[in-house]
Amino acid sequence: MAKSQTIFFKNKPVITGSYAIVGPKEGTGNFAEYFDYVMQDDRFGEDTYEKAERKMIEQAIIGAIQSSKVKPADINMILAGDLLNQLISSSYAARDFKMSYLGLFGACSTMAESIAIGATFVDAKQANNVICSTSSHFSTAERQFRFPLELGNQRPPTSQWTVTGAGACVLSQTGNGPRVTSATFGKVIDWGVKDVNNMGAAMAPAAMDTMLTHFRDTGASPEDYDLIVTGDLGKLGSEILIDLMEDNGIKLGLNYNDCGQMYFPRRHAVLCGGSGCGCSATVFNSFIMSKLKKKEYKKVLFMPTGALMSTTASQQGDTIPGICHAIVVESEED
């Protein structure tokens, strides 16, 4: 049933399989032990970074299917998205799979968006199994949205590092694994930030809006979750979110964190942390899924955020709208 912006899933779709592949820099970060595959180089054996990103998605999808033990013929649909124009990474990767395909763009919120939409299909019994996938690549996103890589531009302190990585999971009507119990679809929020090197400030208001909406719709409070995790606000954006929530009478505790802030150790010198679709996607499909399977986490509120900008809008001096979608995932009952 639906209540305001939140859908409660009666049949609680099961995440039967997941997979995360990352680049070499990410493979030496804080979640290294949880990733399924670490690439030896950012080109992944391809002649362009764009082709490498497609290959990452293909491997993530195949890995998630194998992890789920669902036959490929029994999967009804792929829901996938990335950061590149016209979703070329996801769409080109989908050519190799004989499945229905929906391309989604929620910027860095796409992992939650794809799971929320996929869970809706599965919960309504309109699909038996669906794949949800998201990716980003530092070298493809950087030269599309900012500068040619060869320039080696100095980064301002508010900037973040686009994660090279892809994550995928399989949602099923039946099986074993953590269950998606609800989803809160966010609204587009724009507080007038124009700085393309300050994504945290642009997206934090959207995270606040969705978090407040989720608590209002569900009657839950921060204490009801083992982990509340946004992505990818980074260090600055997550601090802004904490302040915004406190202004609204809700104090976030030690169970709150942000994928971008957690991703890299300080020695990697990535300023405000990680970002990109692949940041929250790889954290969710590795670290968070591992904790849920082991029941070290019983209930997680996963809230990736996205900056709905384009190079055209930025060059015209436009502001940066933000979006945040949330899903609740609970460990399998005993």
C-alpha cells in the first residue's frame, strides 16, 4: 500500500544476489575486503574508459546473477543507470543480455531508484526476478562534467572523487537474503547552489527532505535503524545534513554515515570524499549486504543522493537540483 511518498512492500522482495566491482584506487580503500572484484587498471583491458565502464556493468550483472543462483532465462528485466549522456554505459551493456531494459537516471541516487522501482514490480508480482545496476567511472565522468583529464586541474576543497565501480543486485519474489520492505521516492529540491565542485551542498537539502518525509510516512525515528547511510554527500554534505536535520528537531546519532565520507582513507587525499553512482552502489552491494546477511545489521535505511545537473545547464549558469530516494532493507528473519 502507498502512503504519501512511501511504498510499503507487502511481499517484501528478496535480494537474492549482489556483486560489486571497483577500480584499483577503490580497491585499496576502506571497503577493500568486501568487494567481489578489483580491476588491475582503470581501462579494464579496453582501449577507452567508456568501454571499460560498460565492461564493469556487464561483469556486475553477470556476477549478481551467479550470486543469486537464478537462471538468466528467469530474469524479467534490467533496471540500470549511470552518469554519462544518454546512459550509454548501461544501454550499451544491456545489448548483451536478452532481457527487457529500463534505463534510469537519478544521478548518484540511481541505486536506490532502481531497487525501489524493481521492488515495486516484484512486489506486485509483475516480475519474478529483476536486476538493478548502477555504475560510474572517474575518468568518464570527470571529462564529461568538468575538465579534460590531461589538464590535471587543481581541485577545490569541497570537491569529491568519482568512484570507479559498478554494483548490481537481483530482486526476487522468493529465495533467501535481505528483504526490501519499503521505499520513499524523493522530490527534486533546489536551494540555488551553482558550484559544480560542491555536490554535497547541492544534494544535502534533498537528503533532508526525503529523510523527514520517510520518518513522517513510516512513523520511524533514527534509533529504529542499525545504519542510516546517505550517498554521496561526502564530508561537507553530510555535516550540512546533520545541521539541517537538527534544525528540524531530529538529531542524527552514531548510526548515521555517508558512503562518500566512508569510502576512502585520508591518505588517498580525495578532499571531501567519494562520489558518483558507483560509490553508494558498490558500498551497498558489498559492505552493507555483507552486514545484513550476517545479521550484524538488521535494518538499514539506504539513501543515495543525486545532483540532477548536466554540462549544458552548468555552462548556462543554472543551479543544481538535487534528488534523494530511500529504501529500507532488513535482514532475513530467523
